[in-house]
Amino acid sequence: MTRMTVVGKVRPEKRTEFLDAMRSLQKDRLKEQGIAGSQLYERSEDPTHFLIIDEWETDEDLQRYFVKEGFRVLLGALRTLCTEVEVKYDPIQRGGGDVKLHSFN
């Protein structure tokens, strides 16, 4: 099992647009080969903070996703709609050890 996590802060005026975009992209991601699940969370005390957790069957499945258009669109949406974001890749089967893919503020 391999995990991709996205933690960030959305621009307050872009929250609705962000949620719509993330739900649409999540729907597309759930059609990808090897994805086991995807969850989007927001912090109840500050709905501009969010967490996305995608679980993939294998490291190879997630690596394949990283080179697809859907991943580039996800990064573009995050860059446009967020003030802070960090995307991490965690190969669980190898004993953990987050690898940071993208971070921008």
C-alpha cells in the first residue's frame, strides 16, 4: 500500500471552487488503476485547512498516476486555489518515510 497526502490551506474566497475542483478530480482519480480509496477532509474549526489522503495498491500504480494529466491538473488547481500546500508520497510497504513531492506558499 502506498499513500499520497495533500495538506494545505485554501484561499477563503476560493473555498467553494476548491471543493468543487477537488471532488471532480477525486472522482477521476477513483477511476485510476490501483487506487484503493480517496478521502477529502477539512478542519472543522478552520474550513480553509484541508487534508486529502489517497491510498494506492502499489507504488507502481501511484508512480503511473504521477505522470498522467490528472496529476498535473491537480497540482495546477492546488497552486491556483491555495495559499499553502504540501503533497507527500509515503511508500508504506517500505516502512514509511515521507517523500515531499511539491510544496509552495
